Amino acid sequence: MFLEKNGQGIHHIAFAVDNVDEALTEVKSKGIRLIDKEGRKGAEGLTIGFLHPKSTFGVLTELCSSNY
């Protein structure tokens, strides 16, 4: 579906952080639009949170940490 709509390119990128909730608070304070206001359970037991692609040059950005 992504390829049909957007063509080839990066769907999303993930960054490891120490604490997703703290990282989301920090990026929000810098004007970055969020999809998740707080961390949530993701794959493999990680805590995840997404930044809105409209604030990150069209790339869906995921923050993840191992502390859930």
C-alpha cells in the first residue's frame, strides 16, 4: 500500500533512546508534531513512540527503548 501510494523510498526509521516518554516530551518542546503523546508497547517488548512525518521531512520516525 505504501509503495502504491508513495513510490519507492523510506517508509520509516527508528532510533533507540534511553526513555521514550522523555524523548517524546523533549522533541515536542522543540516543535515536533507527535503521533504518540506517550510511549506504548511495540514489537519484541519495546516501548515505542512515533513522530509525525509532516515534522520530519516526510519520514515516519519511531523512537524505541527497552524499558516498558
